[in-house]
Amino acid sequence: MNETAIKAEGLSKLYRISHLAKQKTIRDAVHHGMRLLWRRLRWKAQLNREEFWAVRDVSFEVKPGEIVGIIGRNGAGKSTLLKLLSRITDPTAGRITLRGRVASLLEVGTGFHPELTGRDNIYLNGAIHGLRRSEIRQKFDQIVEFAEIGQFLDTQVKRYSSGMYVRLAFAVAAHLEPDVLIVDEVLAVGDAAFQKKCLGKIREVSTERGRSVLFVSHNLSSVRQLCTRAILLEKGSVVADGLPGAAIAAYMRRDGTKVDIRHIAGDGAARITALKVAGAEAVSPIFGEMRIEIQYEARAPAGSLEFFILIYADDGECVAASFQTDSSQRVAAGSGGGTISVSFRNPFAPGRYLVSAGIFDAYRQFHDWVEFAESFEVIPGFADGRAFDQRLGRVSLQAQWSP
């Protein structure tokens, strides 16, 4: 029996990008256009070409039952790698070996016919994956129940929202029992409850059925909790491959002290535009005052906004959280925006920390969630006159003792 579900050997993908020279005047543009047309007509078009290696010399293996996270910055080559493994595009070099049936969920609506109903698309997707109609019928009710689209089952999918698309697409992909399930960042479109449901299903597919899963996400806490292994890509190449905590720590170290804002979830009715730690870049080690400011804009009235922050250590573990609802405070939503801040006394051990933040409403509908949008450094020092011993934990509690 073959013990490898996925095997990539020297996988590379080269794109050639053409550039037209910029023209300063209308006369130059007309002249250049005529010359270009003449060259093309004579099959001698000469364009400036730039070579871009989206994926370069990537090799790895995935065993049955493994959940492998693919992480890296935007443009690192994650989505291109999944498209190669899904046979959506051909590699420039290298070889791919896949065992069994592969189901991919890479983009909203992938594999759906917009003019067909949800019901028809379930059968269409099943047929594409090689299942007989009787086999699809056995899974049909489970798919519909998981997707939560019962009342829209006989509606054309072109009328579905992006969230409905994702719910149905994931339900189909996960329930048709593929040997390999490939999931890109598309799950970020769904709401928080459905994301949690999907992660649970991925874990079930892997642990209970022995299927292999490739999971791309900017949500590193999900990668840490869900995956058995993680691969870090940078500029199309593998720079780390191992336990999720180690790969995430490598990502944090290579990512610098400032991380670009990445919107990983939300409907966009309100969005975070900036996140910053007020004051100096290095804060006092223990019990010093800290303030985190969230700048936001509300693009449409949404009743009320509620904010939260999550603080992560440099290995990707979430070590603290604060929700605005804990203090029973809300910010009225409407057009425009503003700034909201949260203050606290710093309890953290020396080291580097990253901050995520989000906005939701009174109905727990996510408007935005940004991952690792700011960082801060805690310098070595003393807590109440004594040195902080990091062997005793990541935080020092400011607690009151009584007899």
C-alpha cells in the first residue's frame, strides 16, 4: 500500500509578465501603437518580459491522515501551489503524485454553474468527482443540513451570497469523501460560527477517516490548533517544514517587526484601517500602562459596533484577549468612522507579541477581523522589584491576596 497521499518533487511555476513601455504624450502613444500593431501583424512583436517564479523547487510529502497548514505572507506562492496540486494549472517543472480522489475549495463558486440550482450543483459536483448518482443521493441530506441552505436549495446559485456559496461548496467537498481535501483562504468569507463548524469537519475528515488535508490560512491560531504540521513559504520556496508551532515561530521571526493588515473575515460593513500600540515601541516589562488604538471606518449603518483584541506570543499561541462587551461599552455605528482604544497594565513576559483585532455587531455578525496587524516588544526588567522568571509562564498576575 502506498503510504504517501501527496508527493511534490521539485515543483516550480514560472510566469512571464509582459510590459508595455509608458508613453509621455498622445503622439508617442499613437506612434508606439502603430509600430506595435505592425510588428504583431508580421509575427515579430517584441515586448519587455519579466520572469516571475511563483513557486520554485518545492518538495514535500503528505501522509494519509495528516492536516498540513501552508502559511506565508501574501504573494508567497500559497495559492499557486494549491492550484498546481489541484491540477488547475500545470507546473513549469517538477512532478506531482496524488493518491485517490482530490476535492479542492480554492475560490468562491469554484465548480458551480451559476444558472443551476443548489440541488443541481450538488449532483454536478458529485459527478465531477466521479461519484454515481446513487452515492450522491446517500450524502445529499447531510450536505444540505451542513450547508444550512435548505430554503434556497432550489434557487439558482447566481443569486447566492458569497457566504452561501462557501457553505455549499465546503459541504459538498467535505461530504463526498475525498482522499485529499485542499482548502484555501476561501473559508474566511463565512461567519465565525460556520468557520468553527468547518474546522471541526476538517478534523473529523482527517482523524476519523484517514483523509489528507492541505489548509491555507492567515489565521495562524487555526493552523496551530488544527494542523499536525505546517509548511512556511517565502518567495515561492519552502523555508520551514515541521510542527505548527515551530513553523509559525519561523514565520514571526522572518516577518519583521511590522505586519501588513490582513483582513481574514467579515462582511466589510465596518473595517479596521489601522492598529497601533500607543507610546514607545518597547514597553515596560511588567505592570506598565499600555494602550492599543483601533482606527476604523463604518461603510454602512450597522446598529452598533463591538470591538475585540487578541494578543499572541511569537510562536503563534494566543495568550490574552479583551472584548469590548466585557465592559458593557459599545460604539454607535454609522457612516464615517473613528478611533477606539483599550488600556491595561502589561502583564507579559519579555519577548515579542502580535496583536489582532476585530469588529462585530450585537448579532455576532463579523464585519472585520485583522490578523497580526501590529506588534510590540516587552523588554527584560523587574516585576514589583523582582526579576521575571519566564519558566513560570508568559504572564505575571497582578492579584490581590488575603488571609
